[in-house]
Amino acid sequence: MPSKVYSAATIGLDAVTVEVEADIGRSLPSVLVVGLPDAAVQESRERVRSAIKNSGLTFPTTKVTINLAPGDLKKEGPLYDLPVALAVLLAAHELPMGEFLTSTLFLGELALDGTLRPVSGVLSATLHAKAAGFRTIVVPSENASEAALVDGILVLGASSLLSVVRHIIGETQLIEAATGESIFQSFIGTALDDFAYIQGQAHAKRALEVAAAGGHNIRLIGPPGSGKTLLARALVSILPPMNKQEMLEVTRIYSVCGMLAGKPLMASRPFRSPHHTTSHVALVGGGSQPRPGEISLAHRGVLFLDEFPEFPRHVLEALRQPLEDGSIVVARAAGTITFPAQLMLVAAENPCPCGYATDPMHPCTCSSAALVRYQQRISGPLLDRIDMHVPVPRLGIEELRGSAAAESSASVRERVSAARLTQLERFKDTEVLTNAELASEQVRQWCILSPAADELLMQATERLKLSARAYYRVRKLGRTIADLAGSVDIEVPHIAEALQYRGDEGH
């Protein structure tokens, strides 16, 4: 009679239950794996055979058929090794059938000696196991802390196939993983760059503070060596710490991509800085079985695109949807997957091809035609989705040698965190976390302008020929500036400052 053990497959960031069935026939010795397995799953036949034998157990000497259901879902990776081995042992009557096997989900790659190696996507699988009603999940010991981030399900870490078998037959007990709450408390994110290390650039620092407070996108424009990259890297240091839900969202993405690097939790806000030669798929995500790209890896953090105009135009245009919606839809033959992309875009660029159009110390060598071509590399609709366009001028020698200590990131972060708390309280009955996420109707509800500020914005909209999108983005930006100032309504100074950040939109 066929046996059945449960495992999981990841589709995008979600997981689904996979039933691992094994049947032992009476024909010549062979192992057949069906259910759309990829090469890694096919190779599990030999890993499982060796692991069972080297664990002192008996592998069947007749035909073994292994089915991974549902049969129309492609199975990838070595995470099915453990459930396949248990299904074979169960079918061979080496293990007793019991409630533990029917209420537990198993994941793990087997070494030839039977030890368990860590796998990717454990957090997604654990979240699914809890939602699907499984009481227990068994994972490799190195993945146990990651799985324990999910409350409400028993997580058991196993070091080998033999330790799982002994737990099932009652000889020994697997160790229960530490609770998720203790893991959250033990990890504190740190940032390497600090505003205190940056001399001058008070205007750019203020702009980054406003951007951090409201989650706004920002574009830094200046000559080479003016500090654009350093400013962008220091932005993470003034962002408030992630809450528990944000940590889980980010960890889930990195877990699916196999990028946790031995850490059970992503505690620091992501900072992704892809090179300008990055492909469309690498930025957006994709593949035969879609995986998140750089846009999603920056979720709840910062996506820094240095040399912004040097990116291929079709790659930059892929930013339109995530900057507007906070998510990105990847359609492939295998299906359509939606990845989260609630990020802050920081774009940095030179003002012209040679870089010195705004540098008083170096003459610009670019022709008018070259300058126009350079500016046209970034489309108007994409620029319209960037809230803040900030010049970063060349620093003079006196500013560079300045002895006065700059304000630290910790001090700026206190103001940013206070503004974020104001927004959380304002939007507590919605899924919105920051002002930048507000939809048009919500802008009208929560971004209330004083009569004088409304008149100023109306005049500026006509004079600067702002689009409807830009109009609402200025209001959201004004709301953030008002939150930093502790103002209930948006006043003239707040709108005036918000408008000045649109001044360099067209270089």
C-alpha cells in the first residue's frame, strides 16, 4: 500500500502542500520519481538511497515509485530528500504510521551519510504549514531558528535522517526550536554609514530626512565626488528600525532566494545597489519559476541606482509599476506572481555626460545635443514618480576641512521615527504605513492644506505645469514635512519646501 508524507513547494513567495507518496513494487530494483521533478529532485534518488543505507536502515531491493503531488506543479530543489526518505521507509514498513506523520510537514536536503543540510524557503513553508493546519514542521537544525519566527506551530530541528526516524519510533526526541519572540529580541540591525561622517551638504541631508520620514523616492543630481553615493548609503542609518511584521516580510523574500547567509532573520532594512549593467530580469525578477529581483529584495528598504541614466531605458521603465503600486507583477509561462516592492528609490546621477555641468571648478565639455540625449534617457513618466529632485553641489575645501561635528544619524533618526509614529497612528485602521503609500482619495482625506497653502499649491501647479500625479505627490510630501514639524495641517512653509524639491526635475 502506498505511503504518504507531506512537504511543501514555493511558488513566488507563497508555498503549497506537496504530498510525497512512495510505492514498493515486485519488479527489478529501480527508483522512479514522477510529478514534474527537476534535475535536483531526480538526483534525490541516489542521495536518499545512500542516506538510508548509511543510517543503518534498509532500502528496498525492488522497484520504488515516488510521486510528488500535485502532478502539474513543477518541483525544484533538494528540499524533498527528507520526506522522500521517510515515505520510502514508511512504505517498506521500517516506520510505523501514526498521527505525527499525518500532522507534520517535512523539509530537508540529505547528505550521503544521512545528515541534513539547510534549504531555502523555510519561512514561506512554515507560514503555509500553520495556515494549512499542520501542527508540526521538521526542518534541518540550521533552518530551525528561521522556522521558529512563525508563532502557533511546533518547530523541530533535526541533524540527520536517523534522528528523525528515532523521534518517530519514540527512541529519542528532536529538539524544539526557540520561540520566535526571543529571536526577534536578539537581533538588532546596525548601519555602517552615519550622517556624522558627512561634511556639508545640509540641503541634501534635510531632503533625505524628509524622504526617510515619509518613505518618498528621491533623486540626487551632482558632479562626480560631491557625495551622492555616501549620502545614499547613509540613508539607511536614519530609517526607523523595522517592526516584527516588516522583518517577517523581508526575511521571507530573502529566504526564498536563499540569501539569508546563515541568519534566521533580516533585522536591518535592505540596501540594494545593483550595477547599471543589471538586466531586466535581475531587477524585476523572473525565471522559469519566478524568483524576486532587486526591486523586491529592496522591499521595506532602499533601492539605490547609481549612474541612473546609464541603466538601459527598458530596465528603468520597469520601475513604473512598483513605484506607483508598491508591488510588481511578473508574468511567465509558469504563471503570474505578485512580489512586494514597497521601497524607497534613491537615484543618483551626474548632470551631464562629462559630469561637470554644475561644477564651477571644471568646464563642461558636452555639446547641447549630447546633453539633450543624456536627459532623454530617463522618461518623463518615471521622473514624475520620483517625489524629490535634489541638487548635490561640489563641496569647497573649507567645507571639507570643517571641524564642526555634523549631526549624527541617531539624532536624525529620532525625528524620523517620531514622524513615522504619527503616520502609524493616523493610518492605524488601514494597511498604509507611510505618507508615500497614500492613494489619491486618501490624500484628500488626510493631507489637509490650510487655505493659504492650498492657494500656493494651485498657483505652483499652473506655473510649473505639474501633472495630476505630481500634484498629489507634492501634497503627500507636504504632509511629511508637516509631520516632522509636528503640525496638524499642512501650512505654507511645508508646501513651499515640498515644491522646491521638484525644482530640478528636468535637470
